[in-house]
Amino acid sequence: MLGKTANGLYWMYRYLERAENTSRLVETGQRIGLTRLSSSEIEWKSILQTAGVLASFEANNDELTKDAAVDWMLRSRANPSSVLTSLEGARQNARMVRTALTTEVWEAVNRCYMKSKDLLARKVNERDLPQALNEIRQITALVRGATHGTMMRNDIYDFARIGTFLERADNTARILDVKYYVLLPTVMSVGSSIDNVQWETILRSVSARGGFRMSYGNDYKPTDIADFLILDKRMPRSLAFCVGKIRGNLGYLAKTYGETPESYEKVTELEERYLSKTIDAVFEEGLHHYIQTVLRSIGDVGAQIEIDYRFYE
């Protein structure tokens, strides 16, 4: 399967994952904001910057406030990465590849889109924000469940998984960067109660708090948390787990089509060069620098996949 069908499947699942991840990033900002001593404007500017939408926000808004930032990330159609825009994009791509989807997956996507329209028909107030973010995660999870439960394990499924895990890896890296590089108040806060609360918030934002406690107990050491979210292959949102799944599904596609694409070689290099380090080596290099390098590599893999499978022909 090459060309437009592969493109539609790939982007459908990227958009679904992006919607969920954007809601998680908003929740991260909200929770970390509860421990911050500086202004809300600085905090939400950091969140917008990390999401990659700060420039477009500033071009469309006169003032940066929490309410404006949350609204931009959740429901603004001028923001191509907002939850509402992402779910619209997912449904549009699902319609393009309708015959490649099971009835259950199509119905789940359609229900997800309709529910999001109702949920985000107006600005979400402070009181209702936690519930709204939770519902966004639930409706996207229904699509993922229908996919796992009803789709054939063929090239259609492989493109769906690749889109999902590329987006997820990008998001986990960005959320880590929010904490350690952008939102950390000062070097003096490292190891403080504020620092520990913020690290716990990062775990919550990627649904990893329970898994971390099973592995490490209740002692929230930054190196352990970073190790868990970057290098632990058991954690389904870690960078190592996501990149491993991308490589695996590209490997299945290589067998299906009888040739190994350049994107497979790129993701293998990413895995071997950056995800086989120790966490001490990562911190010695500098977490922010490391994450930015990995983000660029993930972007390169995504771009190469589009070339290898002729998405736009």
C-alpha cells in the first residue's frame, strides 16, 4: 500500500494521538502551575513554546493569559495542532481511507469527532477543565481500542501504528523538555519539594505514575523518572518503547514490500545511537540538548517515511 491510502492512515492516527497529547500537555501546564511562584504568563508561554504553537498564538492574540492559551490549544481552528482541529483532521483522513478501516474503527472515529464538537463548542471554564481533558483522553482511547480489537495485522495496521508512535515519541520528549528546561524555576530548585512535585506531575501527564511507583517506589528522583520515560522499554510512552515500535512496524512493511526503506535505517540509527545510552550519560550531555537532538531525529524519520512510501504521489 503506497501513496494516498498510506498517507491517510498515517495522518489519521497521528492526529488522534496529537489530540490526546495536546490535552495531556494542557494538564501538565495546569498541574505544574499549582507549584509555580512566577507569573502564569511565563508558564503558559513555555507550554505554547513546547507545543510548537507560540508563534501562531502571538500572531492571532493580543495578550497571553492562561484562558487564552488553553482555548488556543483545545479549540481554536486557527491552531492546526489544537485538539478540535486535530480530531477534525483525523475524521477527514478516516473518510478518505474508509474502505481500509473496520466498521468499528470508523464508528469510533466518528463518535470521537462528534463528542469533541459538543465538548469544545464553547470555551472550557476552569472548573470543567479537568473533566474535559479526561473525556478527550477517553474518546481517543476508544478509537485505539477498536483498532487493536478489530484491525487485521497487515500494512494498514503498520501505518496506523507508525503514525501513533511517531506522534507519541514527539510528545513524551516535549513534556520532558517542559519540565527540565523550560518550567524549572531556578537551578536552586533542583531536588527541592517543588522540583519533586513537578516531576510527579510529569509522570501523571503521561499516565506513568503507577508504573513508576511499581518500579522505583515513592522516591521521585529526577534521574529515575527520566530513565523511566526515556529508556524503559516496558513503559508504553517512553521514547525507547515508541521508537522500538516504529522500527518494528517499519520492519514488517519491509517484509511486506520486499525492500528495506531508508526510514528503517534512520530509526535503527536513532535507537542505537541515542536510546542505548545510560541515563547518567544523558544527563552528562544535558537533558535539554539530548531531547532536542532526539526530536530532530524523530522528525527526520517521519519525513523519510513520507518519501519512502510516496505519500503525496
